[in-house]
Amino acid sequence: MRLRHPDGSLIHLAYCSNVHPAEDPEGIHAQLRRFAGPVRERLGVDRLGVGLWLPAATAALLAADARKLDALRAVLDEQGLEVVTLNAFPYGGFHDRVVKHRVYRPDWTEPERLAFTLDAATVLAGLLPGDAARGSISTLPLAWHTPWSDDARGLARANLDALAVGLERLRERTGRHIRVGFEPEPGCVIETTEEAIAELAGVDTTHLGVCVDACHLATAFEDAGTAVAALASAGLPVVKAQLSAALHVADPAAAATRELLEEFVEERFLHQVREPAPGGGLLHRDDLPDALAGDALPASEPWRIHFHLPLHAAPSAPLAGTGAELVETMRALVGGDRPLTDHLEVETYTWTVLPEGQRPTDDAGLVAGIAAELAQARSHAHDLGLENA
């Protein structure tokens, strides 16, 4: 969907297709027809944005084969869809039975990550609508936090410099400006805004910046206004924002609460847990089962859990979502005199691992859920003064 900021800027609102498991061109065509087109119809809009997730093998194939790229563009046009942003965080196998830490490999110390991202940029340059100002790609925040060293940092910086060069060459060749945003995430080398500013100091900000994920920001107990202001002060552009909500637990020590949390334990994705520490900082566990084991965390303060919740549906009380924090993130990014990003992407990839009774049971249920999330995000944008474009 397209929105208009009061200053006249065009804001793109999309949903991320990493919720769907297809990984080859034919499967992607099918999922666009099976889900994205029906979501657009349910919303009653002429054009719907889709943030495509392309695994590395498919990105390489489409970047090298103009006919296959044309075929994808034809399906998008057929379904009334447009693409201004890609998700190039998962390299592949994002819907395997177990993903967990594998989602962070290859990382930015490895040439495969650079090649994948440049292939994704080539594909995006070929899919961008003619009137889109620019394209955006989200990627992992350098690497998982261990192992990490000065040598690793040097390798990553060399790849980031090569990425910027490649993106500039792409712009010279195609006339399309593609930017890549590094997405702070709990447990990674870049977990917080402060770490993003430190690790990305000196990068080419014409092509590189940050992807702000509202769930990750909330999980780290960061204040959205402060975080976004710090990025702006450091000169780091917000390339895109992912609209998402974390799981909030007011009293993690309560037996009834812990029983409900057990329903969110699942084997596919990593669900990092954070608790404010006495005197400042955060206590942490890499995954929800680790946090629930015995006295792994004091549970004397609220928990935030990296579990992307549907934007429109709160979990069963006493659990809650960080919907209010999502609104404040949107306010900080697009609620001011001028927008600090023009790409907003709903990214709830966890529909199939929600607790029983909360997950869709068929295609129609998933279409309805995604449409409801987009409608909620659009409503928040309207409340901030944006209008349908």
C-alpha cells in the first residue's frame, strides 16, 4: 500500500513474504497468487506492497536470468503487487524444521553473504516500480555475537566496503538506488542502536544504513524516540523499518504466566529473552527454553521475548504484546515533520509456530491475519497524519 506523509513524501507499506516457505521461482509465483494477491483483494486496495524474501540460490538465479526475472515481474503485475524492498537476512532454509542460530550464517565476514546481497540488489533493481525513489534490503547485523574479534570485524568491514562499491556500480548501470539496512537483533554483534552506531561508523551512508525492527527494539527495552534520534545524530539513515511486536511478560515468576509461556516454546526459531538488570543493563538468555529452565533468570523484572506477534491480536492475559512500543517506533520514524524512512514492512514470520489455537488453520485464515495486520499498521499511520496515496 502507498501512504502520503503530510510533507508530501510517499511512504510504502508492505508485508514480508518470509512468512511463506517457497524458495524457488515457481514456488514464489504460487505463493504470490495463493496469499499476496488475496490479501490485496481482502484489503480492497489497487496495489499492495510485498517485501520479498529471496533465498540466496533464487536471488542468484534471478539476477543472472532476465527471462526468469521478467516472469516474476509478470506475476507481480498480474496480482496487483509491487516490490520496493527485499528481506536478505535468511540465506536459505528459513522454514526448515530447525533454524535457530543457522539463520546468522553465512555472516558478513564471509564472501557468500556479500554475493547474496549484491544478487538481491540486482533483482530489486529490476523489480522496482518506475516511480519508486529507491529500493531497500534488510540484512543481518554483521554476525551472531560469538565468536567475534578484531579480525572478524576487519573482514566484515572489507565486505561492507565492497558492498557499497557494488551498489554504486549497480546504480550507475541501472539508474536505481538500492540501499542495505543492517538490522539490530538481540544476541548479535549489533544488538542495540548504540552498537549499530559504533560498528557502522564510517560506512558509506549513501548505500548503507540501518533497518529498525520494532520487535527487536522493544526486546532490548530501547526507547524508540531516543534510538531514532541517536541514529539521526550519527548520520545513519533508516533504510527501512519492520513493523513487529514482541512478547511482554510483566511477572515472569508467576506460575500461571510460565505455563502460558511454555506454549511459545517451539523448535524452529530462536526466541531471545531479555530482563532489566539491577543497576542497568540487561540479563539475557539466547532462547526461551533456556530462560524458563530453573532459575536461569531472576524473573524479578519484566521480560521481553523476541517472538514476533501478530500486530492486531494480543496474546492471552497476563501475557501482552509491545503494540504501544510499535506505535512509538512509527511515531519516531514517520510521525514528525518529515519521515525518516519511506519503507515500512510488516514482518510476522511466526504464524505457523504460534501456540495452538492462535495460528491459522488454512490459507483463508492466514490471508485474513496478514490483511488484519496491514490494516492495523495502516490505521496507526493514519493516526500519525499519513493518508492513503
